[in-house]
Amino acid sequence: MEHTTIFVVGLGLIGGSIALNLQNNKHSTVIGFDGNAKTLDYAMQNQIIDQQVTSFEEGVSLADIVFLATPTSITRSYIQQLEQMKLKKELIVTDVCSVKKPVMETAESLTNQKVVFVGGHPMAGSHKNGIEAAKAHLFENAYYLFIPGTHACEEHVSKLEKLLSSTRSYFVTVDVEAHDQMTGVISHFPHLIASALVHQARSWHDTHPFLHELAAGGFRDITRIASSHPKMWNDIFFQNRETMISLLSDWIHEMDHLKSLVETLEHDELHTYLEQAKQYRDGLPVKQKGAIPSFYDLYVDIHDQPGALSEVTHIVAQETISIVNIQILEIREGISGALRLSFQTAKDQKHAQMLLQSNGYEVTIE
Ligand SMILES: NC(=O)C1=CN([C@@H]2O[C@H](COP(=O)(O)OP(=O)(O)OC[C@H]3O[C@@H](n4cnc5c(N)ncnc54)[C@H](O)[C@@H]3O)[C@@H](O)[C@H]2O)C=CC1
Ligand SMILES: O=C(O)C(=O)Cc1ccc(O)cc1
């Protein structure tokens, strides 16, 4: 097998997680570069990369394949820099940006014939960013979308797929418009609505300070993503501006419709509306392929006893299984309740279930 040198630019959450996956391949060398010297040191010290370089040019001169894992404006400026570079052989360049049109437009404007651009988008993330949050299993079970540029062919895409096979993602090729519309609908727009719901609750805070305590359960579920990285999401909304504007218009129209149903007491119509939403939502893939991987949840029955939470987490932590989220459900004085533990992988979920059951806990999945 031919040896491949891969250059990862931007070693944050996504670039670091990609580098960790590429490290598993003995037929490749992973070199890295980051604008932040501390990040680069961390990547070397923790064997996330094999080798570091001091500039983009240096890395490109050594590489067969380049992964650009930086914010969009920086990714575009690196693509532009490729125009002037003297390349000895074909260079496959891919990126990870959440919105594809601006990146693909920049890539299409290149006249350097040695560059083959394949847009990429791993559909998985975390509310944390930076190299310390990088994980090899971040992309497991998630879709990894490819948007080939005009000079790219199937062979280039399959080379990337092979290289990224340890991510255990599902690779799908889509075109740029479909990409930005679909991710707009299922990823970008919901973040905007989640933030709007939080603002709505906040605006009631002065009138009803107790609302803060009541904001549990459903409200927390639907607004979880409002806690994501504001700078990154702000960039995404503006880059996918056309889709966002169109979805906002549809949304305003939809809200007007709902308002009129409620005003005119259309019980049956509203019931049908809720029923149809439930049917579509219940039919969405949960534990297998999903646009964005769901967490793998376990429900542990506990009694309202002091120490139950720490005992459960201790049992799981002893086996170094990491819990990504914990929620206490329905605990009121003297009444049994449940803990919802969320894990990143199905393997961790099963392992924790077995451990807790063997310690006498009643554990359910779903
Ligand atoms: N965080 C998420 O959930 C997802 C993010 N993405 C996309 O991935 C890209 C990166 O996002 P994250 O990894 O989350 O961000 P991050 O903030 O964790 O990492 C970005 C890295 O780029 C580095 N960087 C910034 N300017 C640089 C420069 N001029 N040269 C070299 N390195 C530079 C930063 O130091 C940082 O280490 C963004 O385009 C984002 O849209 C895609 C899928 C999911
Ligand atoms: O959209 C979400 O809800 C996420 O939390 C994960 C995510 C964030 C950004 C992307 O470009 C793709 C996936």
C-alpha cells in the first residue's frame, strides 16, 4: 500500500478528531499546523499528530492530502493561497465547513490544475470546541457528507472515504445547494429557534422570576443546542443566509397559521397538526443512522435517597466510561425518580447498562 502524507490545518474539535482517526493508519503520516502555538504543542505532546510544521506552505509542500479544519473565512483564504503555490503532484484538498456554498465558490475559482477539491462536512459536533474536546469516536454513526468540486471524480472521493474509514461514519455525496438547504433545515435553523425560545423565556423572567426554576424537562430538551458556540453559529447563519431567510419566512407564516388556529378554536385542525408532527418525529431514525448522532441514553431508576447520584456515577466512572450528560428526571420528595445518563457511543451505553444492572439497578434504554 502506498504511503500517504496527510496535512491537517486547524487542530480544534473537528481537525483534532480527524487527526486522531488518521493516526490509526500505519500507511500514513499526519502532519499538523494550527494558528495557536499551544494547540500545536498539545497535538504533538498527545500524539494527535506525528509531525508539526511552522507554516501552511511547508505542510502543503510535504502533503498528498490536505484537510482544512479552520473557521470558514480562514479556510477560504488557505484555498486562495493554493493558487500561487508550485505543486509537484496532484494535491487532494478537503475541508469540514458547515456551510458549503462559500467554500465551493472559492475552490471553483482556482486555476491551479494540480489542486483537486472535495468539500467535506462531518455532521457531528459537541457543545465544546478546541483540541481538548477532540475525540476519535466523534463521528461514529454520523453522516459525513462530500461535495466534490468540478475537477474531482469518484476515485478522489473514495480515497478520502478509505482514509476516514476508522471514523465509522456514513459517507454520502451531495450537491452544494442540497447540502446547504438540508443542513439549513435540520441543523442551522433549529439553533436559531432554540435561541429564540430562550430569549422568550428570559423576557418573562422579571415578571415571573420563579420561571427559572420551572424551566426543566421539555424546555431544557428543546433549547439544549442554544448552549453551543455563539461565534461558530453566528458565522454559520450568515454563510447560509439565503436558506435562513427563506426558512424564517416559512416559519413566520407557520406561526401565523398556528395563531389563527388557536384564535378561532380549531381544535380538530390543531389536533391533526400535532398528530402529524408526532408521526413524522417518531419515524425519524434514532439509534442507527441519523443526520446528527443522538446521544446514547440510559434511564436508571433511583429512589430519592442521598448518594444515589454519586453511587451511579462512581460505578460507571470506575470503568472509565465517560458520561456526556446527566439529567435528574421527576424526583420529588419521597417519590422514585430516574436519572438519564447520556453516552457518546452505543458500546459505552451497553457497558454502563451491564455494570449498573449487576449492581442491582433497574436500567432501561428508551
Ligand atoms: N463544532 C462543530 O460542531 C462542527 C464544526 N464544523 C466546522 O469545523 C470547522 C472548525 O470548527 P471546530 O473544530 O469546532 O472549531 P475549533 O475552534 O475547535 O477549531 C478551530 C481551530 O482552527 C485554528 N485556527 C484558527 N485560525 C487559524 C489559522 N489562521 N491557521 C491555522 N489554524 C487556525 C484554531 O486555533 C483552532 O484550533 C468550522 O468551519 C465549523 O463550521 C463542522 C462540523 C461540526
Ligand atoms: O447541528 C447540530 O445540532 C450539532 O450540534 C452538531 C453539528 C454542528 C455543526 C455542524 O456543521 C454539524 C453538526
